[in-house]
Amino acid sequence: MKKLPIAIAGAVVFSLGTIGTAQAASFLSTANGEVGKIDTSTGKFTPLNSNDIPFFDIALSNSGELFGVTPSALYSIDKSTGLSSLIGYLFAFINALGFSDDDDKVLYGAGDDSFYTIDTSSGAASLVAKIPNFNSSGDIAFDSVNNQFFATSLSVDGSSDILFSIANDGTASEIGSIGFSDIFGLFFENGTLFGYTGDQQQITIDPTTGAGNFSQNVVGAIGQLFGAAGVSGATVPSTTVPEPMSVLSLLAVGAFGAGVLSKGKL
């Protein structure tokens, strides 16, 4: 789902303050066992060392920890090397992971028609709810503004995945058809909901209607895309208001400043 690289613009001397936008570090996993960073502006995938474990999904916690899930177990993943360590067994089928903003210790997951919480210290999954007409396609992403998850679901006829909203207690609503199938990866970055299909397409999704739009093809990945992870919720600009004395100091000495320009998976 986290320590993220931050780009800060307009850093001004005399503690004038900073005005900038947080830049998310987002990740993808592949069927070939690769985990790596994805640049959403270019579609470039930069793999870390492969650990040969095809994670069905990955999630980044708010404190910067990366986790991966196979159909039966939870792993921790080193963001620098891509190497993983087994945490424990789920005792449930899960192919979608995501953190809410509430607690880094509680990971949420989905598999088939079920929604779970997962203990990050043991890997044990606990059923929260069964969701009618829902069949997890492969990922969930948290919307911090509305305090809910978005999830991709298989459609009955297999023509297109469906976007669902899911509250932390498992209460869910169908939003609409995405227009793409096999959306195994999902995350927010800088306010945009991105989706990733198994055949390496990057799409953007309208959270209000579910409609998806093709963005670009992912380059640099080998095999199907299986999972995606980004900062939970929509990223908002961060702004620090200048202190009055700082402004007076600037007026006294002139303008000083320097700009410093980061799954039906079976």
C-alpha cells in the first residue's frame, strides 16, 4: 500500500514554508514473480530482484511496509530488493489486498465473494462479510475521502469487470461496468484511480461511474500483471502557510528562495 518519496516545490529560506504535491511510490507484481515500481506517467515498470513468488496482490501500508499475498499465505516484501519473507498462512483464498487509513496492523483483503481483515503479524484472515453479486477480480484500493474501498469484481458474463464500493464493515454497492476485464491491480495516485489488467494495460477509472479509459501499455514487465499497490486514498497537495515574521524578513532582504524540483487470479 509507507514511506513515500516526497517532491517538494517552492522551498523558501527564512522558513517561508513549502507548497508541494506528495509523489507516490507505486508498485506492481507479475505472474513471473517480479515486484517493481511503476511510473504512471510513462508506464515504465522497473523490476526489483525477482523472488520467484507470483504474488496475487500486494499492498503498501501507511508506514511504508510492503506486503504480498499468494492464494494461501501473507509475506513481507523488502521495497529495495524485492525479496520476501513468509509471515503466516491465511486459511482463506484471497487475491486482493489493501490498507485503510485506520490501522497499519489491519490489512483488508477480498477473495471470491468474501471480504476479510488480515493480521499483519500472523497472516491469519478473519471473515468480515459475504458480498452478494461480488466475485473478486483481483484488487481493492482505499478511498480516504469517503472512507471506503473500491474493488474490481468479475461480471457474470465475463465481458467486463465491475467496480464496487466496500465499507470497512463489508457493506458494499455496485457502481458500474469498467469496460475492461481482468483488472488485477488497483490503486490511487495523486487523486486518480489507476487500474492494471493482466495483459499489461494501464487504465484510469472514474470512481463515480466505474467507467474505465485506456491510458497506456506497461513496458518492462514480463508476463501477466498480478497485483498493484500505492498510497492508500487519494493524494492531496500539502501546503504550509508562511509565518508572518518570515514574510517580513523576506520583504526586508528581497526575494530569496530556491525551488527543489518520487486476477480472476486462479
